[in-house]
Amino acid sequence: MFIRFVTTGGTIDKIYFDAMSQFEVGDSQVKHILTEGLANIDYDIVSMFRKDSLDMTDDDRQKLKEYIESDDAERYVGTHGTDTMVATAEVLARIPNKTIVLTGALSPARFKTTDAVFNVGMAVAAVQTVKPGVYLAISGQVFEAGKVRKNREENCFEKIS
Amino acid sequence: MFIRFVTTGGTIDKIYFDAMSQFEVGDSQVKHILTEGLANIDYDIVSMFRKDSLDMTDDDRQKLKEYIESDDAERYVGTHGTDTMVATAEVLARIPNKTIVLTGALSPARFKTTDAVFNVGMAVAAVQTVKPGVYLAISGQVFEAGKVRKNREENCFEKIS
Amino acid sequence: MFIRFVTTGGTIDKIYFDAMSQFEVGDSQVKHILTEGLANIDYDIVSMFRKDSLDMTDDDRQKLKEYIESDDAERYVGTHGTDTMVATAEVLARIPNKTIVLTGALSPARFKTTDAVFNVGMAVAAVQTVKPGVYLAISGQVFEAGKVRKNREENCFEKIS
Amino acid sequence: MFIRFVTTGGTIDKIYFDAMSQFEVGDSQVKHILTEGLANIDYDIVSMFRKDSLDMTDDDRQKLKEYIESDDAERYVGTHGTDTMVATAEVLARIPNKTIVLTGALSPARFKTTDAVFNVGMAVAAVQTVKPGVYLAISGQVFEAGKVRKNREENCFEKIS
């Protein structure tokens, strides 16, 4: 079973640059997380964007969709900023016969305390166990695209009916 | 969706006691991992044993099986030592109509570098997405009970056919 | 031996706010660092500012100087942003008969990889061992005020002769 | 200013071997700690023993003393198990004209929560600021050899008068 990871940026990969007293999207933390998680799986990592998800455009989402559609893998884990993860999932949901799980983090993977490792663990399990479709793995849950929203006040994701 | 965590000990919960220059099974790290993972789920944690899995007896496995059989939840995540996780899964596999995912760690959750967080994340996702049965979530994979072994030389779990 | 910690902000205490995709100075990490360091010392912590050091004004430095001058402790550890730590040290150097050690971090204490813990450890040792005066404890060294500069290219502190 | 680190084992370097469900003294963590602490200093690391300090013999202490006496550096930081650090310091105290600071940890450096980084930070600052002699840097304090004991009940070091 092969998993292709596609990284697009977001909080999960944020790094802090002291020189400018600001942080930006840094290198993807996926490989580091899989290594620490002792994941004995067949995978590769494709870096597509390095963006805050608020900066992801409709064009970016289209590019991501076209990339996955024309690519030959069956299972994808996408890392993505949390603010527009729901919107991207809805665009990807039109792709048939592929299993795509989006995840990300509310706190950067480089922090001592972060949800990134737990979330990537969830995504890796979900992409192996769910039937083809598009899902979000975050907030301790596996959501289907179109049935989830980010609750900004509570800073978590929740099911919508 | 409610998840009941049942802890039995193992490396995942190992703690080091300097006074005796040895380590033992400490408090379960599951609550800490779920909190850090920002898991917004309905759950509780039952502490059943605090044993190295090499010290788990057939009686212990029977007790665990009877507890889950007679208990009212539908979904369980069990934390367990890696050395006999496979054997325990096979005993639990006789329980009908419940979803049980065992996980653990090769490196203690209290270490800086540990597979515990990733593995619990995998188990939480798996217990929500698989059909009733008994599974292992470890080494980056979700295995069915009876179709997995621990490869001691490689220090990982692998599918058997 | 009593040590008074005075916190002024800086990278050491930076926290990330996902909601606004930015970070700000958060609660001081000094108490957390001393607890983890198993420091068995008599101390308290006074929070004076929560500023990036580029935002520290001459007025702020004057206030800090007056606070320490009129205060009754003999030994101080000040946490401070790295960009103007050298300037603040020079203002404080006019205070007689007190031992003051400034420290901070180039990477936030909340990061997995940070120089904050090491630096606070250095400051705590230095404030107990040096004679009265003002010092910087950072970059693995203990510098006297007036004989140190931040090398921005190398992102470290170095002695000037 | 050059610092020679001499490692002898102890809790600071403990690692856990899952295969045997036990832990042993692993590679020294000093280089890792100095790198993370962004220590911009001239140093090297000599590995002398890999022992629990309860296993250090009088012969071992004599070897360590002879090594430092005949070696050409002026400043040493020694990492050492906490149980007999006090005894080793008293043997080394007979060496004239060298500055030697012993440190270690009550919790392994490889743990998420450890006093190792703080303690090595203290030792690095102390070895630069104290006059020649032998010291312990631990429990948030810098102690002179011969004036300190380990309080086993409280699991900390304290001054004796």
C-alpha cells in the first residue's frame, strides 16, 4: 500500500524567523513525523505550495485537483492550513476513485505542544481504512468532505448535518 | 461517537525512577496525548493493568476480554506492550460486534522522540473508520488481528499472509 | 540566595495564535523552565513588559532601571528580546551593587528546539557566581555589559574588544 | 576560552531499549544540548566511561583525576551520575589550577521533561565564571566540592555547612 503526501503549507509547517520577528511556512514536517512515528510504509512527499491557507486561491485548488486527478497513486494525505481546508476538500471531492485525506494543525509541528503528530497519525490510518472519497482528519475525528466546518470560536472542527 | 480507552501498561507508559535507576509503568499518557492532539471527542479512560506485556498472563487476557464483552461501549482503543500485543488481539478477536484497536509504542511517550502520539492518533482514526473487529494500529499501519506479527529484529510490526 | 526574575518579553516568550496567523509575546516561560530544571532555589518572577525588544523605548529602559535600583533584591535575571538586549544592558550598567544577568532566546521557549532552557540555566548559574555588575548570558557565553554585540548575520552574540 | 567536556555516564545519557525492556547509558547528549543551546564556544567532548554512577569505582575516579591532571585544558565540564557525583568531586578537588564543574540529571536528557539541558547550561556558565576549583552545577545551584550532598528523600542537591 503506497501513500503519496502532498504538502500545501499552513500552520503545521510554520517556522519562526527571529531576524524578522515573524514566522513563515518552512519545510514540511511530514517526513520528520513519519520517521518519529516509526511508520513502516511505502510513501513519498510532493511539495505543491507553501501558503497560509487564507492565501490559497481558486486557481491553487484547481491545480491541486488536476495534479491528483492525473497522478497515478490511489491514496493521498494532503497537509493544508486549517482556515480553508474545508473549501479545498469540497473541490477535491469531485475526483472519482481516489482516497484523499486532508490534515493540518492548529499549532505548528515545530512547537513542543502541537496537534500535528496526532493529526498526521490519524490521516495515515484513515487513508488506509476508508473507502474512496475525500476526508478531513483533525480534532480527533475523521470527517467526510461536505459534512464538516471549522468552528472559529472554539478553534476546532465539527460535523455539520 | 464514544471511545473507551483501556490501558494495560507497556512501553508507552514507561517512566524512569532515578532513585532505583530503573523504570516502571507509570500513569497512562493517553489523556495527555488526546489533549495535545486537540481531540474533540467523547471518551473515557479505564486503567486495567500496569504491566510489561511480557508479564501479561492468559488470565489477564481473559479478564480484559470479559471486561470488554460485558461492557456497554461499541468502540475501544487499548494501549498495550508491543511484545504480546499480537497474542492479546487474537484473544479479543472472539468478541463479536465491537470495534477494538490496540496500539502502543516502541519508545515511551515521555521521551522527546516517541512513536506514541502518532500511534494513538492512528488508533483513534481507525476505531472510527473500520468495521467491527480487532485491529492493531502501529508501525504506520492498521492490521487485522491474526494477520500481523512483531518482527523483533527490525523492531516493527508487519503483515503476515 | 534569592533571585528575582524580571520578564520584559522577546522571542523567548513568543506564542503563536492560529486565529490571526501571527504570534505575540505570551506568558513568561521562566517558571516552567525552572520547574523542569528542578531548580531548588528561592525566587520570584516580576512581569514588567511584554514587548518585542525592537519596541522597547528609552522610557521603558529607564523604568526597568528605576525599578531595579529602588527594589530590595541583590540578584536579578532579566529575560529580554535579543535585538536590543545589548542596549538595555548598557543602561542597567549604571546601577551599583547589584548583580544583573540578561538572557533571552533566538528561538521561542515553546518550540521543540529552543535555546531558551540552556540560556536560562546559564543565567541562573552566572547570577550566583559573578561579582556585582551587568552581564548577558547567551550564545553559550557570559558577557560583560559594554563588551558584547549581536552579530545579526551569524545570529549570535560575540565579544567586542 | 576552551571547554573540554568529559562524559562518564549517568542518568543524563540513559536510553531505553525496548527489545530488552530496560535502559542503559547511551551516547552522550552533550553535543546535542550545546547545538540546541546555540552555544558559540570552542569545545570538545571526551567520552571516558558509560556507567551508572553507583558502578563507578575508586579506580575509575582515580583514572578521571589522572586524566584531567595530565591533560592540557584549563576548564572542564564533567557529566556524571547523581548518586556519587559528590564523591567524585571530592577526589577531583585535589587537582590544582583547573576549573572543573560536574553536572548531570535526575531525568534523562532524552525525556520530554528533563533537567539535563538546564543543568548543562548552568555548568557551561559556571565553568567560565568561577575561580579554579571543583564545583557541582545542579538543582539550580552552583556548589563547591565538599560543601554539598544529595538529599535522596527530596531527590535534590543541597548545601552542607
